[in-house]
Amino acid sequence: MSGVDHFDDSQPINPFMTQVVPIDRGDARHEHKRIREALESAGVTVIKVDPPENCQDGVYTANWALVRGDKAILASLPNARKAEESYAEQMLIDQGKTVIRVPEGLRASGQGDALPCGNLLFCGSTYRADIEAQAFIAEQLGYERIQLQTIPLLDEHGNSVTNLFSGWPDSFYYDIDLALSIIRPPVGDRKGLIAWCPAAFTTQSREFLHAFDGVDKIEVSEAEAREGFACNLVSTGETVIMNSGGRQLSKDLEAWGLQTILLDNPELGKGGGSIRCTTLTLNNS
């Protein structure tokens, strides 16, 4: 985890960055601190690094890379975040990781758009990541890739919206970690468990996930996913640190035998991210 020292929405690269109400950095700092404390209370070891200088999104470390074992595949980020890449690379080297870059010209959003569940890798493409990059990542790290697509942001005429600042296609589910979360990996004969928002996915991806029996699934409402950042959570497999906007998901998780810790993160949400976005997992097995 890094910090909120430079956090703002001056370069609005996703539709959550409305700039209607200014970000209160002091409140964001308290939210970030509570996330770290909740993770530590659940037994997670948190490595704290300084946020990169003058990087508005540098608090969202999940987008820096995808890590498995001693390898880290570095992200290739939108224009407003390019300065984070070299910083993230050094931070990962400092943690003893061998850093690998995706092929030139391809976009990759780190753990934001590639979520490991055992040997499965749930990937989202189009808005922040290219399929070719995710195929490269899965091959390098030894994952079986599950390629998915969330729905685009549409204008009043039903046309897909291009973000005016990044020049990339836009979506309220621009990273898959806003629409799907890994609750626990498979262990022995027990399947992995995910939570996902059917309304966030295209028809093809939604039908695929409905039929896919490689994991157990909990469904999340569109309101909880989009307005409450319900899917943007961190789970230890026993305890789930999640947003208070996911009340029904919390009940469903508890019915599966998990404990939940609910947090309010309205300031971090103004940047288009929340709990999952602020954390990069370094020990994916």
C-alpha cells in the first residue's frame, strides 16, 4: 500500500471522477489508514511504501503489476498514470521481484484487470487492458486465463464513450475488480469462490460465467457493485474487508461462513477505486 499524499481527480480518466465535489485528502487519508488497519487485523502483512510524487492515482497500487511467486508483470497505464510505472518497478525490485514488461504498445492494468483464483486468472479487457497483454501475463505466470468483458459507458444515443482525457474507451467497470472479486481460492476438492455482478458484464461474458462451473459464485446487484463498490474488496479466504455499500453481499458472504469487515470509503471512491484498488498482492501462489 502507498498513500494519498498526491491523490486528486484533476485528470479525470474514469467516469467516477466527476469533479463535482472536491476530494478531501484528509478524509481519504483516514479511509486509507482504516483499510490498512482492517487488513492487519485480519492477519494480512501490509508493506507500506511512499506514494509516487505528483501522481494523482498513486494510491491505487493494485494497478502497478500482477505478481506471482518471484515474478511481477509491470502494468502499462493510461497517460495520467504513466509516471507511476518506473516507481512501481523499483518498489517491486526492492521486494525481490523479477520485473517483466508486457510487449511494447500493449495496455495492462495489473491486478485491477487480472484476478487470480488458484490457477485461474479472471481477466477484463478493452478499457485498461488488451487481450494480447493478458495472454502474455497468463503465460508468463502460469495461469489459465478466463477472458471476460464488462459493459461500456454509453452516451445518450447509445454509443460507447471514449474518455476525453485518456483517449481510451470508458466504463463504470473499467477494471474487472469493480465487477468481480475473488473470495477464496480452491483448496483440495473445494472450489474457489467468487462474487460477481451479472449486470456489469456483456451478454456473452455473463452467459459464460453463469455456465462456468470451475468456481462457486455469489451474485452482486448492480446498485451495490456500481454505487457501493461492493466487489472492490480484499479477502483472506476467511475474512473479507469490503465497502459498507455491499450490505447484501456481506450477508451472503456470512452465509458462506466468512467474516466481513465493512468500511466507508467515499473519498477514495471519487477517484474510481476502493479497497481492492489500494492494495497490490505480493504473495499470489
